[in-house]
Amino acid sequence: MKFYVNLREWHENFSIFWSMIVKMQLLYFQLTQDRWDSTRFSKRSIEDLKERYYDICNILNKARHTTGPEPKNIAYDADNEKRRKEQLKRLFELQHTEKRINQFKWQQELLLMRNTNQLDETTPVYNLSNHMIMQLFELKEAQRSSVASSFMKKMEDFKESSRRNDDEECLRKKQELEERLVPKTESQIDVEMTIQRLQNEARLRIQQKEDQIDKKLREVQSIQEKELQEDLKKKTLELQIVEAQRRKGICSEKLELMLKSLDESIISCLNKESFLQTIQMKIDRVTALKNQFQVVANTANNADPLINATRSENIVQQIEDLSEVIKEDISKNNAAVHEKVMLAKRQAQSTVPAPAVKQEQQNDSNNHSEKKTNETDEGYEDLNFVQREDLLLYSQLQSELSQYESSAAAFTNDLSLKALRFELQKAVLHPLNEISDLSGQHLQDKLDRLASLLRGNAVNVGSRVVRATEHPGGLEYCTNLLARRMVSQGEDQVNVNPKAAFPIAAVITELWIEFPIFGRLVLAHFYRQCPYLVPYYAPQQEGQSNEDYYKSLGYRYSNGKVEQQPAYLKRMSGVVRLYAAILISLPRRNQSHPHGLEHAWRYLASLLNLSPRNDITAAILVEFLSVTGHAMSKEYGKQFQKILHLICTEYFSMIRNVTPKGSGGGPVTRLEDFLQESITKGGIPPPAGQLPLRFW
């Protein structure tokens, strides 16, 4: 049963403080009988009243922005009473999600409010027309709605943000929030992993396609650059070829004019026969340079055509210098001869005739000089240590060698060119020391490197590239150095390993064919190192010391002491073996040998025409016949057999006669064993280590 309880009647049961507050506010609360019993008021009901009262006061204070209730604002508003009830109705409408206990509580109060009688005009109520109060009630209602609603709103915000910005970070946060709210199942995780994997694969494929496109673009760009470079190189090469041909043509015309002028000078030379012998070496040098120019001019160097043009110009310059020297010598000779002729004419045209006695004395003098010359020539023929022709060849080669060394002396002694000389030495010695019969390709490589150096081409020496023609005298220096060291291989290498003579001899022969001046230098160094190859048994000159004499024979001195005889014989045997290997070497491509078996026959005949010497003659014969005997037997047949018979009978007896008794006679014993074996086997076998016919 509903009834109103006047708060003025409660002051007797409440404390004075609360009775005054309730009395001041004059509030009426509609209560249900089952909740509020007028006969008994417990402590709990008083607390509830206090709570509700404070809530209302707080709401009013917040709406008024004050700290406490103000009675003057309390008034009755009849016009807004109906609206107040509808607002209170909306305020206390419950959602289906609210708890059951709250639903019961607010439903009862809502029924009480709806069934409340019409208030009198004198009934004081709170004025709730302020919109801020209702907004606070609505806000509080929204806060009580649900905890999950805030998360859902955040999720929607994240979804909108991700859709709007397509931000991966928002998606990640969304996933985190979803994982917090709703745990994912294994199937969802698998789906997400699959999606992630597919996305990664798609991203990887896109990246690979982009990389492939970039790679193709780079390849196309590099191909275009290479084509441009090749075109530029081709055009440059064509221009260089044209320039090289032009320069070679100029050099050829210049060379023809110089040679024509030189021939005219030689033709105009007076007393030609006697004078040309003195300049024969220079003429031979001009001929060798001419042949070298033809080789260089006809060789096409596609890599660097200007190199051959430069070499051609250098060769022409050398020929021009030599031609000038020869012309000057011819001019001096012609002047001297002309002066003699003029002097003779003046003497003949003199007013004072020469007495007959003087003429007879002059004739006697001429006859005496002719007789002396004839005696000298006859003395050469009667010499027992050398043949006349061999001595002339020996003297001529040694003179050429001295002049050739003099032409390279400026380059050799220049301290500023020390680094270049060192590089050129390496360019000569490295391939030379590597010569062996390992294979034909190996030997060809060493020959190509040495030939390229003598041609004046660029050669690699370590990390550097050098040319023998970089400086005047460089080519002469390299040629002479190579010839000298080739001959030294006989002393240093062949005497230890006799088979090493044949690959070295093959390289010497090929270089001799292409570079005749190199061959003459090799022969000159052979004669200097071992004069027995002339053959020349040099006698000791008057006033010549023993050391100088022994050095002229090829002996070595160490600390003032002469070399021991066995070591000397071994070295000379190595040199002779290398020389003999050159004589039987077979040139490639059926080329003619520049120093072949005919020289072996001449040497053997000259040697047998001289009286033998102790040890050295026997040592020379053993090495020479063991290398050349088989080839000479095939070439000369019975004539060689006659010479071999002569050696076995008469000449060997002469060797025995000059060999001191008790000296051991090692070389003589070896020669005897060699001859006996040759007679027993019916011939001389080929030398061990000789290269096959088609080795390279």
C-alpha cells in the first residue's frame, strides 16, 4: 500500500542534524510498503536515504556548478512536471542486459513515479529543466551500458582508420585487440599464416620481377655501352691502321732512296776491293736492318698497328745513320785515294825528273811490299794454330761484336736507364731460363716471347710492359745480351745436363733465321768463349801475361788462381755440345739452315788439318762427333767414313803423342772408347735428347 510519509514527523527518530536537513529540503519520497515500514526504520534504511539524498544533491551541485544546495533555487514548475516525469521514465528504462536485481529495483520505482498523483501547486519539487543535468544522466547511463561497448567502438575506430589510411600498423593493433577480446582458434591461425605466406610470396614474386627487370635493363645498358666502345675502338683501330700504312709507306720510300744513294756511293768508291772489307760489317748490318724492316712492315699487328709503324721508323733511322757513316767513310777513302793520285800526278809532272835510281828504289820498295804481303799470306797458310780463312772470320766476328757492344754502350752505361735495363734483362732471362723439351707448345711459347722482344714489340715483365725500342740502343743491348747468355747456357746448363743442348739449339736456330745479326753475335760469342770452335789454338803473345793468355783461351780465374783443368774441360765440352746441336738442328717449315751441316764438315776438316793439343782436342772431338756424327754419316756417307778412318788411325796416334805420360788421359780414353764403339756398331748412333722431327 502506497502512502506518503511526511518527513517532518520523522525528526523525533532521527538525529537533529539529519532532521534539520530533511526539514530544510522538504523532500517527499514515494516508497513501497514492503521496502519502507513506518513502524520500524532500521539503520540500513536511513543510510539508503542518505545515499539517495547525496546523489541528488551532487547532481544538482554539478548542474549549478556550486558546492552545496541552495534553497532559493528550489521551486515548483507545473509546466515542466510532465516533461520531468517522461525524462525520469526514459532515465530509468532498463536494457535487457542489466542485472536482475537492478531491474527489480528500478522497475518498482518507475511504477511509483507513474502512479504518483498530480502534485499540488504548493508541492515543492526540484527544477530539472536544466539540460546539463539530463546530459549528465544520459552520460552516466551510457557508462553503465556495457564494458564491451568501448572495445567495440575502438575496434570500429581502428577499422575505419585502416580503411581510410590503409595503414598496416592499424591492422596490427586491430589484430591485437581482437586477440585480446576473442581468442583465435587454430583454424583461424592457420588461415592467417596462409594469408601471410601468400602475401610474402606475392611480395617476393613482385620483388623478383622488379629485380629481373632491373637486371635486364642493366644488361641492355651494358650491351649498349660495349657496342659503343667496340664501335669507338673499331673506328680508332681503322684510323690507326690507315695512319700506320701511311707512315710505313713513307718509311719504305725513304728507305728506297737511302739504299739507292748508298749503292751509288759504294759504286763510286775508289779502290773498292780493299776498302769494302773494312766496312763489310756495316754493310751487313744495313742488310740485316733492311730484312728486319721488311718483316716488320709486312707484319699486321691488329692490336696496335702504330707499334709496327714506330718500329719501322726506328729501323729506317738506324739504316739512315749507318748509311751516313758508310758514305762518310767512302768519302774519306775517295778523298785519300784522290789525294794519292793527285800526288802521283804532281810528281810525274814535276819539272825536275826523278832519277832512274830513285825510280828503281821505288820499284824495289813496291816489290818488297808485295813480297812481304805474299810472305804473310804464305805464313798464314803455314800456321799450325789456325787456318787463314778461319782466322779472318774470327777477326771479323770479334770486330763486329766489339762495334755492336760499342753501339749499345751508351744505353748500358746510362744510370738513368737502370730500371729499364733491369726490366729488359728480366724479359731476356726469364724465357731463356725456362727453355726445355717439356713440350712443343712450351718451347714455342719461349720462342715467341724472345722473338717478340727482338722485334721491338711490347712484352709483359711482371706487372709492367716494356719494349726494347723504347730507347736508342735498347734493341742492340737485348740482342747482344740474349746471344751472350745463350752461349753461356753451354757452360752452365749443358755441361750438367747434356740433353738440354737440343731445345736451346732449336730456339737459337729459329731466332738466327729471323734475325741474322743475332746469329752472327751468337757465333762471335761462341768463338770468344771457346776459340777451339774456330778452330784456333791461340798462342801466347809477347808481353802477354799468363792470366790474360789463359782468359783468352776461356779459362776462369778466381782469387788470382786459374781454373782446374777438369772443370775447364767440362765447360768447354758443354759449349762444343751446344754448338754441335745447332749444326744438326732441323728448322721448321722446311726453311734453310743458316749454319748447318756444311759448317760441321768445314770445322772438322779445319780441326784435322791442325796439330792436336793435349786434352782439349780429344775432349772436343768426343763431344762434336757424338752429336754430329750420325747426321754427317747420313749426309756425306763414304766421305765421312774416310774422315772417321783417318781419325781412328793417324790423328788418334798424333793425339797420343802429345799426351804426357802419367797424366791420366781422361779425354783421350773417352775418345778411344767412342771410336772403338763406333767401329763395333758400324756407325755413330743419334745423340740422346735430340728433338723429334715434328716436335713443334
